[in-house]
Amino acid sequence: MSSSPTPTSLIKLLKWIWRNLAMLSLGLLCLLLLFLPIIANDIPLWVHTKEHSFSPLLSPTYADQLVEEKEDKTFFTLGSYDWSAFQDGSYIWPIVPYSHTSNTERIPAAYPPLHPNPTFSKLADPPLLSRHWLGSSLGVDLLASILYGSRNSLIIVLGAGFLSLVLASLIGGLAVYFKNKPFHSSLWDFGWIILGLLGVYFWTFYSRQHLPSSLQETASKLLITCLIIGIWWIGKKVFKRIPFSFFQPSIRISLDFLILKLIEVLNTFPALMLIISLSIFFGNDVWDMVLILSLLGWTGLARIIRTEAFKLSTSGFIRTAEGLGISPISIFFRHYLPNMVSPLILPMSSSLKVLLLVESSLSYLNIGLASNQPSLGRLIATGTTNLSDWWTILFPGLTLCFLILTLHIIGEKIRDWVDPFMVPEAENRLI
Amino acid sequence: MLKYLAIRLLGLIPLLFLITLLGFGYSALFPLSNERLLNEELTPESEDNKVNIRKQKALVDYYKLNIPLFYFEIRSLAEKGGPAHISSPTERRMFRKLCLASGQGAAVKRFRDTIIDLEDQLQGQDSSSAFLIELRLLRQRPFQSISYSLNKLATISAEQAQPVLSAYEDIYSTSAPWKAGIPTILSHGLNNRYHLWLGSILSGFDWGKSYKSSSITSVTERLGYYMPWTLSISLLSILIALVVSIPLGVWMALKANSWKDKGLRNLLFFLDGVPRFWLAIIMLKLFTNPDFLHLSNSEYANAVPVEGESMFHLILRMIPFMAIPLFAYSYGYIIYLSRMVRASLLDVLSQEFLLSAKVRGVPNKKLIWKYALKNALLPVITVSGAFIPSLVSGSVILERIFSINGMGEETLRAVFEFDVPVLLGILVLSATLTLLGYLISDLISMWVDPRVRFDL
């Protein structure tokens, strides 16, 4: 009697986990990073003494107040609180009892992995897992800085990826929509539009700040802009009636051509130059980096969207929908969008990878994120200064590899889901 | 074909022209460049005042900062006849506000001329008097504190301050602030910075002088100094990448979907996720660390050719210096190109003409390496056109890691120091190369596949 090796449910589950490993690990990481303040922090989650029982994480001012009241402030300072005040009590610490800013040492030292923290070991009731699991550099725990740094990286990458996708689809969609409808306009109209733009520049941006202060309030700013637009519009209507033979010849402007040239010109500027000068304008906070990278990252995606949408626009079902008089917006959402996912998903995932690399290299060069923000690239840079601190280079780099790979694998997974009938790779029929 | 080439080349000219315009506009967004130049090196309050002021004036003349930026500008009517093209940004802002508040451009110009005349006069007599310092400060103060400064001048010496005060009263005697709301176009003629810059490039290929005070000041010489380092290492790395990745890709395509191919593909997939700057650092730590494997030297820049050394010996001597940088540079290209060769060769291998060649008895080796690979390399060559700008612009991060004096480092320095002439040079160079790269890849794909026709 031999039992046939049928897969049990456990093996099925394990197989499922293996197949969706990338998805699961990124999901878990995102969940982890969402609740990061209660997972890695230098403030106890809960303090319980004879008199008090409260959460310093949620009510920091109350904790400050209590620390002020205590008189004997001894050796132990961590983060911004002097927890020695509560030595007689018991604490519940986060799993990683450090944050990216907590400098536990008077003289910042670098400890190898698994080294116990000397300050914590002086404490009567130390946290359960108080070792530096991945070591520390400059007195800051590496695991905590990696977690906070990868949170920043993910925010920047996903945010900039999403924003640049929106920008690219907007611009690429406009290019396709106006491809067969070039703007026919008379020379007069064209000149009038340019004059209007110059007027808006002059009266709302240039001379307004020098005008009397009564005209500088927000309401009057709006009023001025409305007035300019109104005058411009009336002028346009009035001058249309006057038959100028000189201004009649019409010119065709293709928006598609203009957008293609814009992309070409933007691509010729060295990216580093643009990133640095934009970060001088916008600043170098996390959300500023999202804005900067998305302003530079849309061009490649816009090209792909433009060609794909143009291919689709000649296909039968979209022509039929147009013929039936369905509104362009509804055609976009019901026909273009679902059909564009599969050609876009791989370029999108590789652009996320490039964004991650750009972000980490910029912070390696100390020109990306502000220096008070934790970042994987900056961690690697601090490691390069000292030859013996191998852990400061190894672990952030491995985290980077992990993030890049998961993003890449997830891209391929999504492509497989969206497009199961994808033509398989050409077989080698000859040899 | 020639006609197409000629039209495309002619089409580059307006685009390059547009890029120079945009670059100039971009440089105008950084008034800091001039401000730095004038304030950092030469503070007017420092000890040897006279020398500094002379130096400052000389620098302003040298870099032509006292002439307008462009042929025309849109300003308000109030600024007509006013003091234009002031080199110091704070001073320019102050006098512009004075113009707009009063509407009397000509009177403001007279006011400024009076101040400067008085300064020059006093400079000859006593260069460190309190009155002169206050007078000089007047031009650097914000608009709001002019009257305060004038009061101070009057208290120091009412007699000396008389012409300045009367000129200031002149401005507001017939003020017309409504003029600030009327736009006009101020035309500057041909004597502007853009015209001179473009003219000197077109006539004598002179790209101007760098703001950095060092032994090499000319932009062309600077770029000529940094370019060979970047160009040599990037060309070598591309060559290595091609030599490695083409056989690798062919091998993978021939063994398609066998376990060897799958294993190698997975390996390349994982290696693709490894950032090359991190790999470079790891390799440097492992192989140039005196405590560990001391196989190579880290300083690529130290490998300077010695006089009278033969090329062969130079290369031999350079190998230990170059091995790790070359690996780090070519690593990304190898992964990218070998995947690409594999995919395109597989595409070609399934086509009919190879089957017919095989039927006619062409040997397998010739079939693959001559018939199939020639067609399969076309997309690879087309894509390589996109590498051309990166050959010259260089990788900043790898240059930083291996301490190579290359274009990437120079670009970084120029951006941080607002070295506008060098920035413009780099910008135009990289723009030209990018556009040429597009053109070359278009031409190659046309030459390879005559069915491809590009609309002009």
C-alpha cells in the first residue's frame, strides 16, 4: 500500500507563497513601513509605573511634563526623553528600539552586527531585542536607518512613478487626440494668443508686485487675471468681425509635433543639471524629490503612450466607438486605458527601477534628499569613508537590490495577469 | 538618402538654436552666479578696498556682466531710460523698484550716476571715510531703506550729500507710478551677451571663460582636459561590453529554453537588480583593501602616461588600475546588450530566409554568425546610438568612486558653482551629441532595412 504523492494543502500553500514571493514581500514591507513609528522607534510604546501608566509615543508632551517633575536625572538619555525618570517602572519597547535619529552615544561609534548597545545594557529593564542587529554607524542603529531610508525611497519611487505616469498619459493623450486635428488658426489669432500670454505674465507676475499695495491682495490678483482674460476674449471676438486681408492666411500647428520636439529638447539637457537646479528651486524634502523626479521622468513614458495610443486609435473598435458618438473621455477610460496597461507595465517597472537608482545615487553624492533625511544612498556613502565598516555598505546595498528586484518581478507578474494571451517568445526552429 | 541626410542636418540647426536660447534663459534663472563672483571674492568692506573695487570692475568687464542678456526684454514703461544692466543683482533689484515706484526711469538713472560720480570723486581723496562707506552701502541696501540711508548721509556731511539728496528729490517731484502698469519692449541692439556669445562661437569657436580661477580658464580647454578621461574609459567599456555580450547572447539564443539558458537568464535578471555603484564600492573594498585582497590599485587618475613609454607598456601598466573601473562601467551594458542580442537573434532565427539558406546547404556556423547575426545586430546598433551622449557626459557617481577627473565631476562642479560658461558648453555639447545620436540610429535603421522610411 503506497500512498500516491498528492500535494497536500500545506505544499500548495508553500508553492503559492513561492510563486508570489515578490508580491508578498513588497506587501509586507509596505505594511511594515506604514506602521514604522511603532516598529522602530526610540520611544517606548508604553510606560507603567506606580503612579502613571501611559504611552509616551502618543502623548509626548505628557512624558516631557513627567520628566520635568522628576529631580534625579541620571545617565540615560535616548532620543529627546530622559527615561531614567521612570527607572522603577516597566516599559514596552518597539521591536527595534532605535530610530534613524537616535544617537545613543556621546562619542558616535560604529558597532558590528549583533553588538549589544552599551547604554541599554546599563538600564535596569532593557528592551528585549536591544542589540544592533545589523550593526551601527555613527552611533545610529543601522536596521532602523535602513527601514526609515527604504520608506523614503519607496515614497519617492512610487510617488514619482505615479505622478510621471499621470503627466505622461496626459501629455501623450493630448498628442494623440490632436494628432488629426491640427489647430487651424489665422495669423491674427496666433498673435493674439501670444499677446494674451505675455499680458498675463506682465500684469500678474511682473509688475503686480511693484504696483500700489491695495492691488496686491489675492482677490485683486484674481480680479486682474480675470480682467485680462475678459479683455483678451472680447478683443478676439471683436477683431474676428473685421476683415483684415493681411491676417487671413491660416497656419497649422500640430500639437503632436510640438510635444515630440519638447520631449526631444528635454532629453538633450543633462539630467544631473536639471535635477540640481530644480532642487535649488523646490527644495530637497521627500515630496520635493517626488515632484522633481516626476517632472523629469515623464518623457520616456509619454513617448510609449503616444505610440501605443496612436496604434489603438486606428483600430476598429475605437473607430466604431468614435463613429457612435461616444465622448472622448469615456472612450479613453473604457477602451484606451485597459488596452494600454499591458504594453506600459514593463517600461513602468523599469522606470521605477531607474527612479530608485537615481534617488540612491543622488543621495550617495549628497545632492538629493536633505541631509537630515535617512536614505540608503547616504548610508552607503557613510560606509565608504571607513574601510573596516563593511556592514554599513553591505546591508543598505542588499536592501536596494531587494527593492529593485521586487519591483521588477512584480512588473512581470502584472504583465502576465493583464495579458495572458501574450505571444510567447519565438522558438528557435533551426538548431 | 543624401537629400534626407542634408534635410535632417539642416533641421538640427533650429533645434540647437532653440537649445542655446533655453540654456541662456536657464542661466539667467541663476543671478547667484554673478552675485557669488562679485560678493564672495571681493567684499567691498574688506581691507584693501581700492584693489578690490578695481578687481571687481575688471571682472565685470571681463565676463561682460554689465551688458544686457538678450536682444530685448519686456519691461514696464517706468523703466524706460532707467539704469539698465547693473551687474550686482541686489543693486539691480533696488533701482528697478525705485523706477517702478516712481515711474521716472531717467531721473533714477541720474540719481545713480550722481552717486557713482561722487564715489569716484571721494575715492581719489580718502578711500576709507565714513561717508564713502555709507554711500557705497546705499547701493547695496534694500529699496525700503533708501531714505534711512540718505538721512544718515545727511547727518555725516550735509554739504557732501547735497547733490545726492537733490537728485533723489527730483525722482519724486513728478512721480508717475501708473507707468509701472504699462508694458513696453526695451530693445538693446546687438551689444548683448547672447549675441556676443553666439558670435564668438560661430566666428572663432571661442566658448568663453570659466568663472573658476585656475590655470585652465578657457571652456574649450577645460572640456578638452576632462573629456579624454571620460571618453577613453567609456569607449573601452563599450568595446568590452560588445565583445562579451554578443557571444553570450548568441550562446543563449542557440541554447534557448534549455536549463543553461534559463539559468543564465535568471542570473542576469538578478544581476540587473544590483546597482553598479554599489558593486563598484564592494569591489573596491574587496580588491584594493590592504587588509584583504590587495590585487589592484584604486586610483585610476594616477595612471598617467610617462614620456617615452610605448603604447603597449602603457596599457600593460594600466591594467591593474583599469580592471575594476572597466568592469563597473561595462557591467550594465553587458547585461542589457546580451539580453537584447538573445531576443533579436531568436526573432531572426525563426524567419524563412534562414530556413531556405539551410536547405541550400549553408553550414551552421556561417548561417548563424554571418546570415542571422548580421540581421540580429541591427536593433543593437540602433540602441547603441542612445549611448553616445552618455559616452561624453560620463557617470558622476563612478567618477566619484574611482576618482577619475572626468566630465561628470566637471558638470557637478559647474552646477554647484554656477559656472555658467562651462554649463552652456556642456549643454550644447551634450545636446549636439544626443541629436546626432538620434540621427545616426535613424540612418542605420534605414540603411539596414530599406523599407523603413522616415517622414521629413
